[in-house]
Amino acid sequence: MYDIDNVRKDFPILTREVYGKPLVYLDNGATTQKPLCVLDAMRDEYLNVNANVHRGVHYLSQQATDLHEASRETVRKFINAPKVEEIIFTRGTTESLNLVASSFCDRFMKEGDEVIVSVMEHHSNIVPWQLQAAKKGIALRVIPMTDEGDLIVDEFEKLINDRTRIVSVTQVSNVLGTVNPVKEIIRIAHEHNVPVMVDGAQSTPHMKVDVQELDCDFFAFSGHKVYGPTGVGVLYGKEKWLDMMPPYQGGGEMIESVSFEKTVFEKLPFKFEAGTPDYVATHGLAKALDYVSALGLDNIAAHEQYLTRYAMEQLQTIPGMRIFGTSSHKDAVVSFLVGDIHHLDMGTLLDRLGIAVRTGHHCAEPLMTRLGIAGTVRASFALYNTVEEVDSLVAGVRRVSRMF
Ligand code: PLP
């Protein structure tokens, strides 16, 4: 394990007070705080290196390019992708999902074809497919779940048919915390020669991801949820698919040559990276991944699992407590409601006690419909959270509950 007191020193924001109370930051599913090494690296790059990448022959441009491309290699290693060309920098999970939905559908889908998603997807893994559905007349099929929040794999098997072109599922639910059996889903899909896209926004910060072991065809995650900067994310795709897919956007960086008659696109990964990339953010992301790797994802997972179990046990002692997502495969997220207290009231009053949680539908409205509720209160844990912070949450929820 790691020394939590030392780790917290890497995140100065955690020593802040809000409304005169020590901050208890439990909104990590939305975004995580950044360690000093990430902030220092980015500041240092702006102070000492800054120049646009790829296009310059001069010293600074080459140095910035080296940092940017070294970051791509760090990402490759982090998710164990076979080739660095298969790592595409995007603005985040949302853009990665839009890229695949758009380019994959352009190349491989026609009217009547189907894409399978699950009932617990974030809007980012629903709406991009719906945009394509509206343009091309393709249909969405939805994997259902049990009341505990486990996907029903048998039902998934029944949904696959000869019109299925792609499956796109989240590895971890941002509301329920369920860790989905994506490896099994991928195996089944591959038996039908159907590729699988995995939304790793909520898994990458909490567990070791190995895209070769999963054998997924595409994998997306966001830098800001894994202690990196905002505005940068990753799409991994198997070369065989990416090679066949058309570019998502046009512009500089993604071309080999341009004339008014004909444009030749760059090779991978640049074909999918139009415009100046956020090269300072990619450097920051690499530092964040190094930071997480140095602590050890197994250690982080063990710590967060402990916090999650402890929070579930303690919250359940509060009268009227309803926890959503009670799968035995569960990650660092606890969603709940107490009696008929509105989630917004609970969140607002917890905030006054210094406790930052998220409230609402968490960009998963179809899941809310499945659960028959409008929203939840969500506490989500990170590598720097403590047992004392869980105690503060539980005491806060108890106090607010008594007020109603
Ligand atoms: N997918 C899941 C499961 C998420 O939880 C989120 C963000 O909360 C996203 C996708 C979208 O991530 P971003 O807004 O960083 O693109």
C-alpha cells in the first residue's frame, strides 16, 4: 500500500476549506484533482519549451514534439496497446466515442444495421450513435440489467444478429459502479465477428487496463478522470480498423499532401488528429499516468475497494437509505437516496458541510428511467480519499436526513 498522508501532500487543493469546513472531495467520478508533478510538468513546458509540434525544424519545436510523442508511448504502455500508432489523442472520452461512431458508421454501416449498447451507458455512449442513427437509419439495441445493476449477458447474446455491426459498452458504470464483464462481452461479440468499443472513462483511474488482454477493438478514456489535465483524452483502436476508417475531421497535421484536386491523408495516428494537438496536456497526462503507475493500480484498487465497502456498510445504517448498484463487482462509486429527500437538497446541504458530491442523473437518463428515479446523490472515491472522509460523508448524510 502507499502512505496516504504523503500522497495527499501531492494534491494541495485537498487542504482547502469551503464554508470554513475542511474540503471533503468525493466527486472524483466527475473529475479528479491533479498532483503537483502534473502541474509542474505543464508549467515547465510552457515556461521553457513551448513551440508547436511536428512542423518545426527548430530546437524548441523538436523538443515539444519529443515530449508529445513520448507521452503517446507512455499511454501505449499504460494500457498495453501493441503499437504506438494505435494511440490517438482526442479531447476526451466523448470525442473518442464520437470519432468511432462517426468514422466506423461511415465506413461499415448502412440502413437497417444495428449497434448494441447497454442500459447503463453515459450519454456520451448513446448520443453519438443516435446521431448516426438519424443520418443513416441504423438502430440501437440495449443490453438490460438486473435490479442489482449487473448486465444480463444472456440477453446480450440474444441481441446479436447478422445486422449487428458493433457493440459499445462501458467497462464501469459512472452511476452504479458496476464493473461490467467486458472481456466476456468481447469474446461473445468476436464469435460473431462483431468488434467492441469499450468506454474506459470510469475504469482507467481505478484498475489496470490491458487492451490486449481484453482484446477490445476500441478503448476510450479521459485524462482529467485519471489525475491528468482537462481537454485531453485517448482513443485506442486496432490498426486493422483504424486503417480502414475515414478521418473524423480535416485540417493540418492529418494530411500528407493537399491540392485542390486531391488530398492524401497522413498515416496513423495522425490521420485522426487534425489541428494543433494540446501537446502540453498530453505531457501532463503522461505525468499523471506515471504517477498512478508508481503508486500501483493494484494498491489504488485495494484502497478504493476498501473505502467503497466501508461507505456502503456505514451508509446502510442510516434509516431510509437506498443504494443503487449493489453488484458484487463494484468500483469506487456509491449512488444513493434517503427516504424522499430530493437528491439536490441532499447535495446542497452536504456542500454546506464541506462535502462535495454529485447529484442528478449523471448523464445517464435512460438508466434513471430503468431505476424509476429522477437522480441520485453520488459519492465517488479516488486514490487520495480517506476513511475519515467517508466518516464525514456518513455523518453529513445522517445529519441532513434528521433535518427532514
Ligand atoms: N463515459 C463515462 C462512463 C463517463 O463517466 C463520462 C464522464 O463522466 C464520459 C463517458 C464522458 O467523459 P468526458 O466528459 O471526459 O468526455
